[in-house]
Amino acid sequence: MPLAQAQDALTESRVTVQVRRFASLRSPAKRDAPPVVGVDGCPGGWLAVRMPADAPDKAELYFFEEFEALLVAFGDAAAIAVDMPIGLPDRRTGAGRACEVEARARLGARQSSVFSIPARGAVMAGDYAEACNVALETSDPPRKVSKQAFMLFPKIREIDLCWEDGMEGHLFECHPELAFWALNGGRPMALPKKVKSRNNPPGLDERARALEAAGFAPGFLVHGNTERMPGKARRDDLLDACVCAWSAARISRGEGIAFPEEPEFDGLGRPMSITV
């Protein structure tokens, strides 16, 4: 059901009016245990893990080409945690947003997984050269944009276009490695998830064991509840979506940890915070 209906939701999103889309997000249907959702950007779209907050073993895997369709499909979610920056600074100073600085301070050898988002103007630029020029003008000290960060800009813009007032209580910026830090009792993962931009099987297995201990079914951590991973998604995308779902469950119970502790907001009032 999940993959087929996810595609149906994509079609529905193109004809669904905003009133319905965000009314459902702000007023989830009454039920005993509203679901939570973890989301990771992947090649071609978004990988989402939906589950009851108290039952990771009942998790389901979904794939969406558009973030808008994901919001339509999961309008009843108690919390959605996504591995993507939400609040964008008007100007980058020092090592970046406070949430990025605090995340790195806790991740030790895994801190390279946290990149500093440039200013909003750079994220909205039309091409790489323009993004670098804007970033240089809006950063202190002046910095260009890395190619890796630039590849994420379209997905950041997707979320930015979907954002409306009131979503800060339902849609949260998360970071998988910081979430694994929390899942691992305040210790970063011992092994890297990737080595030279390639998946590192021992590192993936370490993360899968942590998720299995948290209640996820072992088989689900291989390819979800499908015969194979959807689209061009990979196992690291699945594990990241799972740990974001684990964070969403914590958030829904009031147990999430926000970095920084005192909330910061960008010029448009969107939270510059990572919650796990």
C-alpha cells in the first residue's frame, strides 16, 4: 500500500487547495495514537518512515517525489522530523547557525556530517556561480558554497515554499547523526556512515543495531516493508529516515532535545533549531 498510495498522494497534492492541506496539518484527526514521521531527502525525492509513536516495529516506508505530497499524505502526524535545514539566516557568521555549532560540539569525529547553511539569498540563487557570489557577500568571514551543500538547495527551497505559520509545532528540522547521538545515550556513532562518499557497511550496521534495539524490525532496516528500496534511495537514506522517525516520536511525547535550548528564528520567523 505505501508506495502506490504515495504516488496517488502526489497526484492529489497538485489539485488539493492549501486550506485543506494545512487545516489537516494543524488539526490532526482524533485517534488514540497519532503517527509520527521521519523524512530524509534522497535522489529523486523524499524517503519517509511513518509509525505509531510507541511502536517502531509497525513502521512503514513511503517515497514521495515532492515534499508537498508528503505533507498532504501525513496531515494527521503528531510530528514530522526532516533531515533538512528549515530556518535560513539572512547572513552567515562564524561557524554557522547556533544549532549547527552545538551539534558539532557533540558529534566528535562525526561532526563533519553537519554543514553550515549559507544565507537565504545564496540558497535561493539560480545557479552555483550566483550562489557562491551571494554567499561571499553575506558571510563573515566570506565563504563560498560547497558543491555538496549546493546539491541540497532545491530540497531546502521545497520545504521553504511549503512552510506556513503554525507549522513549527508539527514540522521539525532534525539531523540523523545528532539523532543517533541521542539514541546512543549521548555518544556519537563509533564508525562513519560513509567513507570517501561511499556507504560504509560496518557504519550502517552499527546504526541498524541501534535502531533495532530501539524497536525497529531487523528486516525493515534492510529495505523497509517493500521488496526493494524505492527509486534511487539507498540503505543510508532508510536508516536516516528511521532515526528521524524515532526523534519525531520523542518530540511527540515532549522528550525531544532542541539545539540551541533557547529558540532562534530567521528573518521570516522560521525556527533555526535542530531537534532530536
